[in-house]
Amino acid sequence: MIEQDTVRLLRECDAGVKMGTASIDEVLPHVRSKELKTILLQSKQQHNQLQDAIQIALDRYGDEGKAPNPMAKGMSWIKTNVMLAMDESDHTIADLMTDGCNMGVKSLNMYLNEYEAADERSKDITKRLINLEERLAVDIRDYL
């Protein structure tokens, strides 16, 4: 049970960190503020570092990981592009990113509770990802 919950939790982290990175990549070309761009690039770098840790953990279990849900990714893409077409501002970008961070935090906490038998290392990775998402939402508040 521990190994099964560990792998499942790591898969959800894998999908979440990939979704976060893709979302940042999607909005970066539209960012006007140098400071906001710096915040997003630093967050992307931290996401990538965590992605490496997740992949190492998944490799220990011989698991390939998990791609983000195609429906969620598609809906995110549509929402992002529609909102940016209507108002291509840093405010819109901060709004979109805050919504994404909040959904990520909510989902990751749900998975943390669901896969309670997961090992402590994978729980720590999950908590680090949650903290990364929470910190990004706080860091971009000035742009809302």
C-alpha cells in the first residue's frame, strides 16, 4: 500500500508541476512588467528543479510519471487565450496564474489526504510543490 500510494502521489505531483510549467510558458510572451516576468521565470525554474526531484523519485519505482489531464490542459489553454484576447494585461495574467495556483494547491492537498500511506519523501515533495504554488500566488498579488 505504501508503494502504491507513493507512486500515485508522485504521479499527481508530476502532472501538477508539468501543468504549472506549461501555464507559465503560455503567459510569458504576454507579460509586460519586467518584475512580473522575473517572478514567473524564477517560479518556472523552481518548478523545473522540483520536476527533476519528482522524476528521480518516480525512476526509483520504475514509473514514467503522468501527463496533465488533457481536458484540464485544454480548458486552461482556452481560458488563457480567451482572457488574454479580451485583455492582454499583467492584471489578467496574474488573475489567470492565481486561479491556476489555487486549483493546484487544492488538488495537491486532496491527493496528499487521499494517498496518506505514501512515504514521507513523496509527501515532502508534494508539500514543496504546494508551497511553491502558494508562494507564486502571493508574489503576484500586486498585479491583481
